[in-house]
Amino acid sequence: LKVTEKPGIISFAGGLPSSKTFPVAEFEAACAKVLTDDPAGALQYAASEGYGPLRELVAAQLKAQSAAAGVTWKVDPAQVLITTGSQQGLDLVAKILIDKDSKVLVESPTYLGAVMAFTPMEPNVVSVASDDEGLDIADLRDKSKDARFLYVLPNFQNPTGRSMTEARRAALSAEAARSGLPIMEDNPYGDLWFEQAPPAPLTARNPEGGIYLGSFSKVLAPGLRMGFIVAPKAVYPKLLQAKQAADLHSPGFNQRLIFEVMQNGFLDRHVPTIRALYKSQRDAMLEALAKHFPESQGPHAANADSTFTWNTPAGGMFLWARLPAGMNAVDLLPHAVDKGVAFVPGAPFYAGNADARSMRLSFVTPSVEEIHRGVAALAQAIHAQRS
Ligand code: PMP
């Protein structure tokens, strides 16, 4: 990331939400209200489980979202653990479920920050083949024996932006129930859909068989470091113990701010504005890519090996692209930076065999004008390296 922070560089590398989406006025009002109404509660040590009204709000929201997707999920607020970002959720789950050499299954590619959270426990991280529709169920079946859990991002995945189809979700749920494989479902991007809401969460289909991680970072603000875990009642006490050891509790002040901002349906008004912004940014990137790589006919076309190709994410913050055969994204990066644009090479996101041609392009932080200039610079760098 250091290289990409050089002044003047257009960065498609960052994983940051657009700061234009932060509801500053709402947080300002919430700060005043929290400090007036309950200063002692907000500034005192508090319960490790989290702020009660926020846990209730999270449970109600998950119930409503799954009902809208056609699945009944009876989330009890007692199953909700407020965490310091969902990154802490990954860390806590890793601590309670992984021993040295435990087998942990991940998608291919997967979120690097999750693998980083698992690594101190020294697991054997095994990647399961994945395609545009999600996880390859036959490969999962081959690899799931004795696995501690499967870590999966069904919605607008980081790094690829892809989503798991309803058919794959149903097949994965059935397979996990058959084999008893626990699922850790990470869903920080699910609300950021462009055309239609995603299918119901995996955990909603089999609540006893999984742990669900959520985040307020992408719908409100990452700086507050607020997320949550929904865990089966049998697992919850262990997670709570790990949470107490980690930081006693997540900041009570921040939890109240999130609650104040969210109550009365603020997200129903706010999140559509984020979706509209990110969709217009995605469209700008697709348009610029089509303009600067006119020979490309898509990742599955007959000429895909001889052209630059990319997918069309239906939500989230990232697009996944692939260089022509013979090129390597790590080698290309310094040349792209010389031309004024940065991206994240895809290789580090793979736990197993890496696709050295892949790269992640974030479309949410640069302006539309910068997206056009950045893609032009990327095209120049690629064409210069090929010739
Ligand atoms: N999971 C995924 C897939 C992510 O992309 C991120 C943030 N980049 C996180 C978890 C952590 O998010 P936070 O701690 O801000 O909730």
C-alpha cells in the first residue's frame, strides 16, 4: 500500500469506503445526545456482550433481512456479541476454533485479513476451488473431512466482488449440514447491492451450524470500529471469554452512537445513497475498461488469454481483473505506478495456488474523472509491458 500512497497516484488499491458516505451530521447529533442523556453509561466500563439496545437492533435487522429474502431466521439478541470491527470477530473465532495444524477451509481467493487473523493459531489453511458462482461443492466435499470450519464471503466478496448464487448457497448449506462442517460467514458488503438484494445468509438457513460476522464499517463508518458476531448459544460463552480477554468490551460510547444513528430507520434512507454512488463508480470503471481494452470480450471468451479481462460485480467495492497470459500483476505494479495508477495484485489473496495474472481494482474512492484517467494509465502500462 505504501507505493500507492505516492502523491498524484490514482489508487484503485485501497480497501476504504468512500468518505463522502460518512453521515457526519448524524454522528454529531448522536454525540451530543449520548453525552446529555447517559454520560455515565457511555463513558463507564460496560458489559462484554455489548450495549443491549444495539444487540436488539442487530437481531431485529437480521431477522427482517432474511424474512425479506424468504428465510425465517430467529436471531435472539442474546446470540449477538458486539465486536471492535468484524476484524475482531475473525480474531475471536480463530482463537476459539483453531488449534495448531487444524484444517481451515477458505475460498480461492479469499480475504487476506481473515488469513492474517487465523495465522497466529498456526492452522493448515486449505483453499477450496471457487468460480463466478461461488464455492465448488464437489471440491469442498473432497476437502471437508476434519476441517474446523469453512470461512466464506457469499456477498460481493473481497477481493473478487463476486457473489454466491442461490443454487450454490442451497448446495453449500445442504453439504455443510450433511457433513457437520461449521461455516463462518463474513458479510461486510451484503447491504451494498446495486440491482437486487442478495439471497438469504447461509447462517439463516442453518443457525446452529454457523457463525455470522457483520460490520458497520461499510454502511456507517469504519473509524468507529464496530461490528458483531451472531453465534449459536453453545459457542457464545467461549467467544465471550475470548472477547473479555481481548478488550473487556467494545467502546460503549461508539456503540451508543451507532444505536442513536441507526434507530428510526436511518439506514433505510442512508444505504441507498451509498449503493447509488458505488454503482455509478462501478459503471464508470466498466465504461473506461471497455473503452481502453476494446479487444476484450470477457473472462470466458475464446480470446481471454490474449486480452485483459474483468468481471462485473453486482455490488460491493471491488472488481477483479486478469492480465493476458504471460503477464504478472506483481511485476506490472511498479510500471503502473510510474504511469500514475495503483492496484492490488491478486496473488496474496490465495491460500493455495495463486493466479499471478489477477488484480483487485477498487472503484469506490477515486472520482469518476480519476477512474477514467486511472484506467487509461493502466492500459498504457499493460500495453507497454506487452510490446
Ligand atoms: N471482512 C472483510 C471481507 C473485509 O473486507 C473487512 C474490511 N476490509 C473486514 C472483514 C473487517 O472489517 P471491519 O473490521 O472494519 O468491520
